[in-house]
Amino acid sequence: MNPVKIIFFDIDGTLVDSTTGCIPEKTYEALHRLRENRILLCIATGRSPYVIPDFGEFCFDAYCTFNGSLCYTKKEIIYSNPLSHDDVEKVLENAAAIGRPVSVATKERLAANGIDEDLTDYYRLADLSLTVADDFDDVCREPVYQMMLGCRPADHEALLRGTSGVKIAVSWDRAVDVIPVSSGKGTSIAKILRHFNLEPAQAMAFGDSYNDIDMLQAVGTGVAMGNAPDTVKARANVVTETCADDGVAVMIERYVL
């Protein structure tokens, strides 16, 4: 294994235990030890920037949000790739046809045009409450980085029908994120590596869901959490313990520190 210079972390089910909503203690300690060893640490998440958990005094070197559509450091934006307005309108039309409300995410806020159980629970996974936005149409005219809605695999084709530049990212089995076809966590990692003048062989990534697969394959060492689906594990280089069992810390202690 090449010396690791940078590590990318998914949040939910990877850094943060979905049951407790917290970073396991040993994982948190491992992050501090990585920082002491001057290894760059980055977030790669489907979340919006404004719903990233509060990690206290711990600050990451870069953030890849909206499944890679907006990447930034504390000082600058590295990559910004919103959806086209035409694709936003077409996805809204298709979602209405299959009876699904939609939430859109801009750089500053989330806004939804309706409520159903799946979308409500998807919000709840990020400790958010779902309400209908009175100004939803106005928000949709702003740059939209991601759209979220309850959906099943059988509806994916209908949801994307007539679009030209979007794809689906899945991190939960009852909902989808709609993002630009030119985005994705793997794409964002390439942007971050170029920014820091690093090679994929010098990078490691941790993930636990389907939207992490391209991230795990964009680095020299892709690590699937023990709580990841078998499909994700099969695409990783290494499988570690579950998030609850300090899988991140176990891998870091074994192969990095």
C-alpha cells in the first residue's frame, strides 16, 4: 500500500453511527491522530453544506457536498456544478407524474413542494423536519445542486425520462438524489486530488452505500464499512468493521498509522 496522504469520509453510516448520531469515540481519536500526522482529511457526502453535522473543534481540509456537485475548502470553492434549469423542470414534471413530492437543494437552503412518508423519513435521517416551501417555484429558479424524493428502482427510468444531464445517486433504499451526470463522489475526489496536487494512489476513502461506489474506486484504497451492502463491499479494496464497531479507527490503525 502506498503512503496515504489524504482520506475521504462519507458521513452517515461511516463517520457517524446512524443509531447514535455521533462519531464513535475511537474513530474521533483516530481522526485527531491523522491530523497530527499531517494527513489531509475530507468529507464526501450527499448532504448539503448546511446540514453537515457539527464536529466541534475538528475541521476538515475539504468538503465534497451534494454527492460531489459542490466542493470547497474553508477558503475557496473548488468545484461547482448545479443542475440545468431544463433538467430541474423535467424531473419535477416526471416526479409529479409518479405522484412524488420533491425537495430541491440550493447552496443556501432546502425547499420542498410537498410531503410524503419517504421524503419525510429521508429528511429525518439528517435530523431535519420537512415542510412545504411557499416560495418553492422561486427557489427552483436559483442554481439547484441536487433534488431529493422518495423513489424505488422501478421508478428510476420514469423519473429521468426526457432529461439530458442528470443521474440518480442512491444512499438509502426508499429515496434518491438527482444530480448532474458529470457529478458524483468519484468526480469530486478527482477535483480535490488535483487541487492538492496528489495522485489517486495516495488517497483512501471510506463509504457504506451505493453512492459511495465511485468514490471507493477513485482512490488507491477504497474501504467499505462492515455495515455496507454486499454490492458495495464487492467494489471496495478492503472491508473493515461496522461504523458502530469503530471500523474507521480499525482500518486507520492497521494500515495508516
